[in-house]
Amino acid sequence: MSLSRRTVLATAAGAATAGALPAPAAAAAAAAAAATAPAPALRTLREAADYAVDKLAAVSPTVTAFPVGTRFEKWVYSQNGDWVGGFWPGALWMAWLYSGDDAFRTRALASAQKLAPRQNDTGTHDLGFLFYPSWVTAWRLTGDEAWRAGALKAAGTLIRRYNPRGRFIRAWGGLNDPNNAGRVIIDTMMNLDLLAFASEQTGDETYLDIAVEHARTARRVFPRPDGSTPHVYDFDPATGAPIGPDTVQGYSPTSCWSRGQAWGMYGFTTMYRRTGDRDFLATARALADHAIGALTPDHIPVWDFRAPQQPHDVKDASAGAIMACALLDLAAVTGRQRYREVALRILTALAETCLTTSSARADAVVARCTRNRPAEDGVEISLPYADYYLLEGILRVLRPADVDRAIDLSTV
């Protein structure tokens, strides 16, 4: 490919023009912000983290597969992890970092090991979701080379989904399956960090080049002028020619599915941190500004910001947890306090109104999530990624150095 990592990194020198702070200044700003967070918010977040850890301690000894969602407040499981398998070991790692209880560490490693067969799964783009919070984090926290090697194998599998004609990673379907061959979804932005990790670890620029090319394609076709995004964008897989926006989990091709918007905010910020490309930062900020403007006063996102019944439609607490993490990341790299303030309001709202504290039978930590509203699949349930990102967001506030150890919050 023509794009080299050196070329990408050369853009970092201009990052300040997009409102970004140099890495040391951003780290100092994040530390200062943590020290000055309002005491009531910190107390609420500590109580929520305590509750989450207690819940995981009570439930995790009986979990032998991968939670994918709840039915009547009890986890429903997948044996292979579906696309969400990385979040259960990821949540256990967050609980270990917060509590120091080695039982969480042991269970995180055992759970992650069950994902080993998925290293060779060529039927999904979600290898980043599967292997970053589980295997990459396991390697970062234990130093065991086996975890690093497995994550690199998964990254090698993921880049096989790259379409050089359209410069995108296809979302769904097997490599030889013509169905969905030109389908790109905003969620894939969250899988690109596995490729950045692979380039950093191997010195092979191919992984990061593909991640950058995909992100540039996503930047070109997903954001609308107002900063909103569709869930899906379709291309002709044979020629790479654009076809247009669509949706699967949003209300319509012209709507703004809130969890997809959150994936985009987080993913573009991460790609800025890995490359220094100020265009990615500008995109992340445009998406964040739109999402902030679309939040209701309770700071819990509706499932789709443009669904006809919003702002009175069903909520998606998982979108809020992801959004909070993205906003904290943006605050750290830009030094803009507004992003952090909104993130704290979201996390506080989740802690006060979306936890399962009133239920004695609930397996999960976070309630009020929506998986796929158009399909009537999982409305007002719990989801494993809501639990994971709630803990990540809280630890980003209370223990940023520990989160950095787990998932690498550095900026080039």
C-alpha cells in the first residue's frame, strides 16, 4: 500500500490546530481534571464501581460461557462469544484493577482462553471487540507472550477482510460470501485498534495502513454535515464505488442510531491517538458535539437520536457508557473540559438511574439497554458491553493509570 506509517505520523505536528494537546500536556490535563472532579460525582462513581465489583464477584463463579444479553434479568450465553465475547473477560479485568481481587484475574484469563478458536474466524469484522479487551489486555497486564501472539493472529485474520478497491473492511459475511460483501458499518471503527496494536508490536505497517485507509473511508462517507451518522454504508464490492447509507439497527438510513454514534466517537478518537491525524480528531469532535446536543436532560441516550418518538423513546444505557468513555478520551487529548463534564454527567446518570440495584435476581450491573430496536430484539435488557464500558468509564475517572495499563491510553 502507498500509505506509510511514517506519513501518517507526520501529521501529528499539526494536531494542535485541531484543538489537540501534545501528549504530555494532555496527560497532565487529564490528571488535573481527575483531581478536581466534583466530590459528589466521585462518591457516586465509587459506589457504582463497588456495586459492579460486588455483582461480578457474586455472579462470575457460575459463568461458564459468554454473556450476550439478559432474559428475565438472567444472562443468556454464547459458547463461542458471538461478537461480544471480549467484554466478559474485559469486565473481569476492570474489576481486578479496581479491587485487587485475584479471583477476577484468574477468571478473566480462563474466559479469554475460550476465545482462542476465534483467532482464525474469517466471518466477522469484530475481532477487535473479541481480542482487545481480553487478549491484548491480558498481555499488557501479565506479560505472557501467548496472549500477544494470539492477538496478533487475530489481527492477521481481520486484515483479510480488507477490500482494496473500496478501501474498507467489510463488516459481515464470510470472505467468499457475496451477501453483504460491500457493507461497511460504523461499529468497525472500534475494531481498528487491534490493527494499530499489531503494527506497533511487529513493525509491519500493513496493519495500521489498512486501519487508516478504512478510517479515512469511514470519515468520508459516514458523518453528515451536522455530525450525525448512519449505521451502514454500502459499496459495490467489485468496483469499490459508493452506493449509499443504510441501516440495520437504526431507525432509518437517515436517522442516528445512538450506539453507532458512540462507536464512531470512540473509534475516531482512538485512531487520532494512534496516528496523530488531526482529521480523525476533527471527525470525533463533530460526532461528539452532535451527540451532546442530542442528549435529553436525563443524560441517558435514547436508542436512536432521530427515532419518531424521541426524546420519549426507549433508552440505551450501553450507548451512554460508550459515549462517556469516548468523551473522557476526547477531553484528555484536547484539554476541553466540556467533554469531561458531559462524560461525568452521563456516568453519574447511569450510576443513579440505570443500575440493577433494585433487583435481587439480576445477573448484570447495568439495566435499560437496547440491543436491536427495529428487530424488537433485546429492548430494556442488560448487555455485557454496557457493564464493561461503565467500569472502563468509571476507572478512567477514578484510576486512569490503571486503565492505561489495560488498554493503552497513550497518544503519539
